Amino acid sequence: MQKCRCLSKAFFLIIVLLSLTAGSIAQEATIRKNLSSRLPDFSEIDSVTKSKIPGIYEVRVNKAEIYYTDATGDFLFQGSVIDTKSKRNLTMERLEKLQAIRFEDLPFKDSFTIIKGKGERKLAIFEDPNCGFCKRFEKDFQNVDNVTVNVFLYPILGPDSRIKAKAIWCNNDRASAWGSWILNEKPATALLPCDDTALERNLAFGQRYRIEGTPTLILADGSRIPGAADAKKVEKLLAGASAGAH
């Protein structure tokens, strides 16, 4: 008798779980249908998931664009969800997770390496030769030691950026050519002929992972830091990323 009761309870739980799953799938289908039929930009939706706010769903498009909607897809809004108890920006945390790039997945063959000191820590940087913020970052970055840096030339600021990037990439000492230009604005000399398709691959990689500005730093733990962080912040980030990568 006891065994029958246990089986009945288990069967009941299975039915409840199946019902909840079916309801969730139906809800997601309704949201997808209504949004895609009403808004052209939502013709391809990556995911629809329940948010931490009752009755509100997270809608993700273009890999890392987050919107929120009601249970029917009748209303759509964009912005940050703040947890007032913990003071956490839940939307920002979600975006950081979505935009994270596994360090080992970076196309290192399309970069050049600069080793500072022992080079025990790791950092990758996407930079445009004409980027003023990159120049400011690099000058302050001279104060950071014990790091191996992979520089990805990322010419997104126009045709002249591509010309300068090619000259650096096609130099027989890329690291030196980069340093001379970014720190002292001494133009590099290209050695032709040269295969500079790495620049196109970097642009394609950046577009895929929504790298929209320079400099963009990628740490060993996969976290991404946009903008010209100062040396103190970089030191702190490198220490945290090294701990998180182990």
C-alpha cells in the first residue's frame, strides 16, 4: 500500500512538471509569435526566458540585446532591472555574461604579442591605430608589468585606420612598430607583399562578439572591459582575472 502511495505521488509530480513545462513552452511561443509578427527587428529571437520580476520575460535578440515583455508580448521595454535589496544591476550582469569571450577562443594567430616583465598574467586588447582613447590607455599601460599582451589590430575608425593597421601588421617587428606609432606617432613601414587578411578576420570576430569600441580588453577569465582603463584599474582587473581563471 505504501508503495502505491509513493508511486501515485511520483506520478502526480510528473504530471505537474509536464504541465508547467507545457505552459512555459506555450507562453514562449505566444511571445515569439506576437513580437515577430508585429516588429520586424524581432523576426529572429534568440531566447525568451522568465525574468526575476513576476510576469515579466527577458527577450534576447542579436545575441546580446536584452528587452523585456509581458506574458503576451503586447508590451515591450528596454532598460536596466535593478535589484533594490542587493543594489545589483541585473541587466548589466546578464549582458556581461552574454558578452563574455572565452580567452582560449580568441584567434591568437591574428594578433601579435608583447611580453612585459615575466609575462605571467594574460591580457588581450582590441585597438584601432587612430583611437585617441587607445593612445591614452597605452601611455598609462606602460606602468603595468608582468603581463603577456595579445594585441588585435581592429581598424574600425575608417580607411586611414586600415592603412595604418596594415603598415603595422606587415612590419617585420609588429610589436615595435605598434609601440612607435601608438606612443610616439612614428608611422610604421609596411613590408610588401603581405597577407593582411588577419585584419578582416579581426573585424569579423569583433562584429560577431559585438566589440563596438576601442580599446576593448579581454581578461583571462573571459570578462570584457571597454574603454581606456587606467593602470591601477588594470592591475586590479588582472589580479582578479588571474584568480578567477584558476
